[in-house]
Amino acid sequence: MRRKMVVGNWKMNGSIATNKVLLDGLVAGVHGYDNSDYVVCVPYPYLCQAQQLLQDTNVAWGGQNLCSTKNGALTGAVAPHMLTDYGCTHVLIGHSERRSQFHETDDTAAARFLAAQQAGITPIFCMGETAEERESDWTDYIVGRQLDSLIRRFGANVLDNAVLAYEPLWAVGTGKPATPEQAQEVHAFIRDRIAKLDYEVAASVRILYGGSVTGANAEQLFEMPDIDGGLIGRASLKAEDFVPICRAAHATATRCLATAKP
Ligand code: PGA
């Protein structure tokens, strides 16, 4: 059975002082919730603080991007080993804000994805369509193309140690989440497309939903059969908002485990 997972994406937010309050509250809030996984993806300067406050807890930490090159004359870039130096286990790849505001493409996202895996970091690969694309009925085409940039190029096995995230752009940061049924439909499409290449990988890979998830809607989303948790932006910035989402994952996982028992 796939473990539920909740990932906080702080984006360009935080300070030493506010991070401490948030992380202390998060650690206390998810203590003992051991049937699901929790991760925070923080701005690079705060990786050291995350490492200090989260080591020996059940919350992992990661970066929001990395460079696909190991070392060199690349001003402003951060290499994969720099993330592992600070204990990162996860990294976001191909987030829509990177694609739309920093001109990242399917090709560069694929290269970063591979570089993360080669460094032993689990990539969380983001996909999603714009409002116009959805209105034109292009959702499957766009998400399929983004997924294919990995699985057609590297084979479905590349998802063995990876997490996928469906984040429709019209739901990210808008306060207008996809309905559980809308999200489920795309998650099932993603899983089916992988299953055409490798059934086992499709059955085991975790697919998170992201886009205006809150404590009020998380449980209904996480209960859908192909939604394995959430990638959370705004609601990950305060423990009082983020912990209820983690609790929703824990509660859903607890129910799934109970019904799975003979
Ligand atoms: P949101 O962001 O939860 O603020 O919509 C999600 C994301 O961008 O990962």
C-alpha cells in the first residue's frame, strides 16, 4: 500500500525567526503520526536551520530546485551534492513557477530530475495545465507530455524512487482547488499512462495533488484512490495551517490500513 505524503513548499518565504516557530510547531504537531511521510522544501539559505531543527524527527526536508551540473562556473546555481551536504532527501523538480517564470522546460526538468536521483535525492516532479489549456480540453495532452518527458526518455523505472505531483496552474495559489473528482481524474490518467509501460511502477508511485489545499479540503482529496497526499504552498507557512493537512493524511492512512486488514 502506498504511504500518504504531505510536502510543504515554502517558495520564497520565511525568516530564521518565523521558520523556528513553524518547524517547532510542525514537529510537535506530527509527532507519532508514523503511517505517513512529511517533508518541507525550504529556500536554500534555510537548509542548515531545517537540518538542525528536523534531524531525529519524522519530518524530512529538501530543496525547491537544483542544478543538473555538478560543479562549475554557474553563478547562482546549486549543485545536487550541496543539498545532500545539508541532509536533503527530497527536491522539487519542474514546479510551474520554475517553468513559467524561470523558463524551465521539459528538457531541463528531465535533466534536473536525473541529477537529483543520481545524487540519491528523491525528486518530486510537478506537472499541470493552465486554465486555458483545461478549457481547450488539453489537460491530458499537457500532463501526458510532461510525464512523457521522463518516462519515454528514461523508461518507467525512473519513477521507482520518485514522487509525482499534479498541480493545475489554475489552482496553485488561487484559493480555488480542483475538486477531488477533477484531481482524481487526472491522477488516474497519470497512473494509467505509466501502467501502459510498467504496471508495478504505476501501482507503487506516489502522486500528490497540489493547488490550494487546506485543512478543510485535504481529507476529501486524500481519500481519492489515486491521490497519495499533497504538495502544499500557502498553507505550509504556519504550523496551525499545515498540521491539520498532515493530520488529514494520517487519518486517511489510518482508515485505509484498517480496511485493508483481513
Ligand atoms: P498553494 O501552492 O498550496 O499555495 O496553491 C501549491 C504549490 O505551488 O506547490
